[in-house]
Amino acid sequence: MKRFTVGLLVACLSQFTMAASEITTAIALHGKPALASNFSAFNYANPQAPKGGELRLASVGGFDSTNPFINKGNPIDGTDYLYDTLTVAALDEPFTRYGLLAEKIERDPADASWIIYYINPTARFSDGHALTAEDVAFTFNIIKKDGAPGLKNYYSDIEKIEALDKQKVKFTFKSKTNRELGLIVGEQPILPKHYWEKRDFTSTNLDIPLGSGPYIISKIDAGRGITYQRNPNYWGANLPVNKGRYNFNTIAYVNYRDTTVALEGFKAGQYDFNLENKAKNWATEYNFPAVKQGLVKKIEQANQNPSGMQGFLYNIRRPLFQDTRVRQALAYAFDFEWSNRTLFFNAYTRTTSYFANSELAATTLPSAQEISLLEPYRKQLPATVFNSIYAPPKTDGTGNNRANLMIAQKLLTDAGWTMKNGKLVNNKNEPFNFEILLAQPELERIVQPFKQNLARLGINATIRIIDIPQYINRERSFDFDMIVGNFAQSLSPGNEQRSFFGSKAADINGSHNYVGIKNPVVDALVDKIVAAPSREDLVTATRALDRVLLANYYVIPHYHTRNYRIAYWDYLESPTVKPKYGIGLDYWWADSTQMAKIRAAQGKK
């Protein structure tokens, strides 16, 4: 009788434990996924889209590696087509992941310290080898050991990865409150253990890698381009998340030295789709014959993603930029209004937040919830965090920036800099000299007016333009004074903020903490973001972080646009419903009849 009672108790406890977890086909960071478990396709997909044709895209800067997961070399573009991930993002939800390699997902909503992914038993690599939980565990372990520092830091809170059986893989995390991490691991491309365990993961080469994704590499033309071929035996072609997706038979990347040459290649019909990032080009360069003849289409598609922060990034590891007043002063030398009118055809909006173009931006005075979050750090923060709204310096756009430069001069004087014989020097008579490092020659026209205004302050800023591989190496090792950089943001910020702004990342070569921020308040607020239990808490913590970053003048903000500028040769078709949070190019397709006409017009057979 006693044994039966104990057995019954164990059974009841087991049932209780099972009830605490849930098994689903999709997961959301906050709330529930929008689509039912039996959905047939994403709302922005056309399941009847025809297969066939080709898509040619531009690649800039050269390549010497097919491995994008290490901190060496310049990897090829398009590797996402080679590999599947455990889950796939929904482009019309802030942060929801639907199963791809994973047919089911198990987790405890009250305990974020673990998650189990159930691998689809039909998943295969392109060589026919089954993809199992062992491949998932192998992938994360080799990246944690030999991967790029940014990835290693990203996954540093993973305590253990276990292949429970062929189909089940369990992730155990160091934190019980980091809800995002369970979703993040679903984004990692999964590598084949049987392929990589025989190779040196850390070497750079142009070997054709093995994946499980919709495409395989059919051709690598070193220095010129790369071609992907749609895999006719792709295991996941009929999954709901892939309906209407991956429609082109081939996707080719044509390599160019820089974006100026690439644009000329687009005009000549050497590739078919161009996302234009330059307002001047959009206003003046798209009047070539193919546009006038209707062979090339121009559209603007709403961009509802946070624009992130692009700007002049200080490297505050340099003593020159460690004084906040100096960083604040130099911002007065950037005349956005003049640049926007003269260089950009008034196409841009000034960026005033690290999370601009979203509800995450701190655009009003702090709420009571934000103040409650910031209050413990009041003594460590500038008063402006609590009593003002950040606004960058503004001019009338005429080019007369004298008033702002006088404010800058006062700040520099307060920081111990004085003007002698037309040069700004410190108390050791050392001149204020620094270098702005660039990889894109076309940025020089934006930097030159800034440099000229700095010269009026007695500051000697030199511009150095180097090739892309050298630039990547210097950026990775933080070997620069100032760069033009950006922090791309999503609607659900989380662990990536540690790589952008965390103290630990500041000392890790290859991280995205280009500025070198080591601020305990920033660290604490990032932790609040990562552990946010609700969307409301996430927004509050993100706005608080935004205020603190802005108040420390780590960057001189640039500008952004609320639209994607898209030009394409008119054989490409796209679904009627556009995704809210992306272009959705993977869901476009080729009109084969129109493609033949376009190729003839381009002089192609």
C-alpha cells in the first residue's frame, strides 16, 4: 500500500511538472503568436508564386571565405540561403518565431532557464544526411569555442546544450529571466557535424560548404561573384513557413569594388534589384534610358522597423574623446540641415534616438515608470536624463554655423582646450588631431563639411579611406579614432544590446561595442531589457537606456528615412500584401515571359 501511495505521488508530481511546460509550434517573446498552429502560409506570401527564373544581386568589396561564423576573412554574401534555422521570423510580428527545423518547441512560461526544440524527423542536409539534435548541439558548441567574438558573446549565457535523443535538443541557460535567449537560439544557422568535424572551422577558404537550406552553391568565381542554385530536393519546401518563398531557380551575386561602380552595373543590366541607400542617387541617378522606357521600376515601400542609430562614432578608448564635454562639442560642428538641403534633397529626417521610428524611442519627458527605473542611478547620471528631451544641435540650413560653433568652443574651453595660433591645444600644448576612418569613398562628401567646421574650431580632422578588408580588420580591433557606423535595432531589443553597449564587449575584438562604452548604468538597463517580463516593461527599459546613451554623447547622430527605396528590372513580381518589418525579397518571383523580354533588352540571351 505504501509503495502504491508513493508511486501515485510521483505520478501526480510528474503530471504537475509536465503541466508547467507547454509544447507549441511557435513562440513569441511577449504574448502569443498571431497565427494558429495550422496556418497554411504567412499573410505576406503568395503560395501560388511560380518557381523559376533568376535573381541577380550586387555584392560589394570582395570575398575570400565561405564561413561567416568566424572572425577572419571577408565572407561571401548569401550564406543564409545555405542553412536552415530552428525557427523563422514572422515579418509582420515584433518578435515571433515559427518552427522550421523545429516542428515543436517546449518551454515553461514561468521559467526561462531552459527550452527544448524537437527537430523535424524529415529534416535533411543537401547530401541527404539526416539533420539531428546532435548537429544542433555541435553547432552551438563549436561557435562558443571557435566562432566570432560577437557570436560567442551573444551565446555566453548558454550553460549547456544537450542532445536528449535524435530529435530533441535542450538548451539550459544561466538566467531564469532572460526570456529572449530561448528565441535567439532558434535564429542560429545549423551546421552539419559530419562535415565540419573533419575540417578546420577557423580557417578561411572558398570550399563549398554543406547546408540544409533551400539553395546550394553551384559556382564560385573568385573576385567576380557567386551563384546559388535552388535545391530541387530541399526537405522543407512544403512547410507553411516556406510556402511562396524561395521562388528563383538561381540567385547570383555580382561583385563590385564599391557602390558607385555597382550602381553603374545596375544601370547596365548586370543585376536586377537594387536597394538604394543614397538620397542623391535616388533623386538624380535613376533617369537612365531603361527607367524612361519602363524597363526599370522605382518604388518606395514603407519601413516600419526602428531605424537604429547611424552617426559619427567616437572611440572613447582614445583619451581624446573621454571627456563628455568634448564629445558634446563636436556635435555642434555637424550641420545636418545644410547637408540635408544641399546634399540629400531634403530626403532625410534627423535621428534623435537609438531606436528612432518606433515606440521604443525616448521622445517625451520620462514617464513615472522610467523615473522609477532610473532613480537608483540618479547620482551617476546627467541631470538632463530626468528633466529634458534630447535634441541634436540645429541650424537654419544656410551653412552659417557660427552660433553652434561658439557653443562648441565654450564646451571645449570648459574641458581644458584653448586656441593658440589657430590650433586647439590642451594644457600640455598637444594639438587636437584625430582621424575619421572610411571604407566608402562616397561618404567623403558628407564628412568634408564636418571636417571644415571642425577646422574652424582649431581641430585637425583627417579623412582616411581604405579598402574594405583592411577596414574590417581595423574595425574589429577598434583601431580607429572615429568611424561612420550604425547600431541596427529591432522592435524587440534584447541580448544584442550587450554586444552594442555592454562593458564586457568593449574589450572583445570583433564585438559591436565600437564606441568602447563601459558604463554600469548602461549595463544595468540592458539587463532590465533582457529580463523584461512584458512588452510594457521592455518599452520602459528601452526608453530609459535610450536617454542614458544620448545624454553621454557617444555618437553624433546622422539621419534616416522611413521608406525603402527600391529599383528593379521589370520582370520581378512581389505579393500584394507587403510585410510590415522588411522588404520580403525572398517572397518575390520572376515572370518568365517578361524576364525573356528584359534579358533581350539588357543584351542577354
